[in-house]
Amino acid sequence: NKRGIMTGLITIIVILGVVLFLYGYIIFTMPQYAIPALKAGASSFLKAFPIILLAFALVGALQIILPKTFFIKYLSEQSGFKGIFIGSILGGIIPGPPYVWLSIGAGLLKGGAGLGMVVSFLTACTIWNFDLLPLEISFLGSKFIAVKVLSTLFFPPLAGIIAHTFFKGVSLLIFY
């Protein structure tokens, strides 16, 4: 839609402005760091791009493979707490960095998933991140991780319930 495109263009223009300002600052105050800064940005892009591309491809494939009735029954606003619970569980087990989670979340919204489901999904991705449990246990110990997990268990579903209850029907602009 036109509003989504305008929001995306404004976002791009603002980010471009910030980037130009920062690189201008670097060039005029620390010119020796201009090339290393560009190399660091290019390296980050080259690492992230394939993962982002695959995340969008995964979401696109799921939108085709999963019937619309599945989205309605398990992931849409109509799924209610069932969708919020599924979002929380999926968010806890999806591995990868934030740009993967955000890509999947945007694809779920575009595919018809409910706001509460997507909010619980992204909250669980951020807080739980169960794929990191072995690493966390090795650094912090199993007792600490048990306390962390138990004390955060209610946050993703609660965030989903709040989004579902108070923001139901809110028009969201998605651009990608």
C-alpha cells in the first residue's frame, strides 16, 4: 500500500542521512578510519545478506505450503491464546541472530499471523533463545539459567496477550 511504501522510503532516507552524516564526520575528522569503516560495513553486509535472504525465502515457502486455514486456525488473530502460545514456543526455539527473527516476524505478519502471535514470537526470540542454553550453562551454571528461564517464562505470552487484547485491529505498516 502507499502508506507502507512512504514509511519505507522515509526510513531509508533517514538512515541514509545518518550514514552520510557519520561517514562525513569520519572523513573530515578521522580520514584514516574511512576505509576500515566501509570494509567493516561491507563485511557485516556479506555475512548477514545470505541469512536474511534465506529467512525471507523460508517465510515465502511457508506461506505457500501452509494452507490459509492453518494460519487462521493457529497463527491469526482468531487463534487467540493458541497462536500466542505457539508464537512463544517457536520464538524460543528459532536459532539465529535478530535479523533472522525479524525477517520471520515480518513474513508471519504479511502471511496473516496475528499481532499477539508475532509479538510473543519476537519477545521469546529475544528473551529465551533456547539454542544458547548450553553456552549459557557453561558460563553461568545450570542453577542460574534455571532461575533465568523460570523468571522469564511468562513474559512472551504476556506480551502477546497485551498486544492481542489492547492492539487488536490496529493497522500495521510493513515495508520490505
